[in-house]
Amino acid sequence: MNLKINDRIHIRDISEFSNFQIALIHNSVASTFSFYFLFDPNNKDHAELACVSHYHEAILEHDGERIITGYIVSNGFASGPKKELTQVAGYSKAGILEECDIPPELYPLETNGLNLKQITERLLKKFGLKLLIENDAFSQSTQSFINTSPPDVDSNGRMAEDVAKAVDSVTPKYSLTERVEKAIKKSSGDYSQNIKAYLTELANQRNILIGHDRNGNVLFTEPKSNKKPIAHFESGVVGTDLRLTFDGQSLHSHIYVLLQADEDGKVTEPFVLRNPMVPTLYRPKVVMMSASDAVTMQDFAQKELARELRGIKLTITIDRWQIDGKIVFPDNTITVKNKELFLYKQTTWFIERVDLSGTVKDQTAKLTCVMPEVYNGKIPKNIFVDAHKNFPRE
């Protein structure tokens, strides 16, 4: 691991660390990093690295591959009879948008007739940030199989017969660029919102994700949950730990969407979306939609379902950072078949977050994965149905 520090005079390369943690996060304006080292106040490089309040630009690289471009924003020191490690931490350049409000010189916050690109670039200019419109934030094209090669057919299970036919996914009518450049009739910011929250609210209305790239740019993107998997995992692989959690309390069998009554007091018929992941127990959820919301009732229901599906998570910990010689990044997919996880058939998972940690002796990568339907807007098939069939009821 190599850390380059730009102190506005020199660029210094520093690699003397005891341990470090890096969190690469999809659908966020910032990934984060922290390093620990034995601080020598008489070492010029150490003094520049840990220089308090300077907010140095930092570039993290591993074997020549860039991981994060950001700023050092926090330090931790100690002085006592026992020598302790000093901490240096920071985040991607765009992380500043989560902590800062819209400056008054950019008021008024109403931007009628401007498009999302114009609104965003107007705000980013004050912080020296650039906007990219990109479909592929962390591109990886190679595939590696941790165990045996997966079958040709990828099955996420089948919907139980007693589950009603679900609404199919909605393909966006416009491309990503068209949605970014389509004029917004009316928008206004809340003075209590930070910049990231304001932009996220506008982007969500167009089904756009706001993120960042490795070079510190702000990124408008959409997840590619149909990407070719970069790896396949099964049970019994040395150096690999797989864990699945199913939070049934966060899931509902029926999601009802009600539209707020109009001036005449009339209430529209509710839109109902059935969740195939809850096939046997009636667990209704009712959400209220405002007439001013810029989405259909169906879209509103699908977003609520996507939020609930986060209750199903898969974590994979491997004893290295790389697959096929490349660091594992979010916004990729993997496949898993593991009976110990109740996954009797090969299933596809979307990598939402990657936590990299290491010492001078070893490295570990933890992949946090969700079902692709959290991002692609589709109705999931029940990935556990085939497992149930292995235990016939009397």
C-alpha cells in the first residue's frame, strides 16, 4: 500500500504503516480510509503526513492501481510512557459534500428550468470538483472462479405458486445522459440540507445514483446489476468465509401505496405490490404517496420493496484484496451456491461495499452484497424456494 500526500509544495510517497482500513462504498459520494503508524515528530515525511488542519490531498495506490483520491480530514495522537500508534484518516474528495451546506452566495436555492447537470456543476464549482456522467463506476471485466465453474444457467430460484404474478420491472424511457440533461420544472433546496442530500433528492427523482470515482470526481451513474460476475463462491474454500442474514422483520408480503386525497377528498384505489420473498405469511405495509411526487405509484412501491430487500445480506470475507490480479471494487456481481447458506441453486449478488484491511503481514477483503433487485427495480424471485422443496411437507 502506498499513500501519496500533496502538501501543496511536494508530493511525498509514504508506505510505512502498521495497519490500515479502506471502505469502498457504492451509491455514496465518499469512500473512506484510515492508517496507523508510529509517529516520529523528527521525521519530515511523518510531520507532513500528520500535519493537523492542513487537509492534505491524498492518493491511495496498491501495486500501481489507484484506489481513492481524497483528503486527510482527521488525526489522532498520543503522548505517554508507552508508544502508541498515530491515526490518519480521510475520505474521497466528494465526501466534503456530506458535511457542507449550500453557501449563501449560491442562493436563491430555486433553480427553475435548469437540468440536473447544470444544478450540480454550479454547486461543485465552489469546491473544485468535477461531474462525470458514467454508467460504470468501478469497471472490472474479468471473471474468476473461486471454486468450480458455475453452471451455464443462472437461476435465482422460482416464485412460489401461491404468490401472485408480480409487476415486471420498468425500463427507463430515457438514457442516463438524457435524464441528467432533462430540464427540471421546479426545484428548491432546504437550507438545513447538506449539498449531498439536496443533490441526492433531485437525482432520485430521475432514478440516478450519485457516487464517486477513483480520481475524486462526482459521478452520476446507474448500477449494472446484470454485469458478468467477477467470481463464483461455493463452500469449503480455504481462506473464504461466507455469511447470509435474512431479517424477516424488515420484509412485508404486500406493499400498499395510497395517494393522498385531493382537494375534493377523493382517494384513489391503492396500488399493491406482492413480495415473493414473503410467500406464506400475510404482512402488509402501507405507504402514503404525495400527489407532488414525480413517480408513479408502481415506481413508489418498487422503491419501497427495494429498500426492504436490504434486509437480506450476504457477506464474503477473503484473505486477499485481488481477484485475477485486480482489487475488488463495488458495483460488480458475484455468484454463490452454498447449501449451508440455504442457497441450493446458483444465485447472483450485487457487491455494494468492499472493506479492505491489512497489516504488514496479511490482507483481508470483506464484500457486502445485496440482491440485484435492490438496484435494478425488478421484482425478485424467491431464491429460497428450491431449498424448501428439499424438505417436503406431510
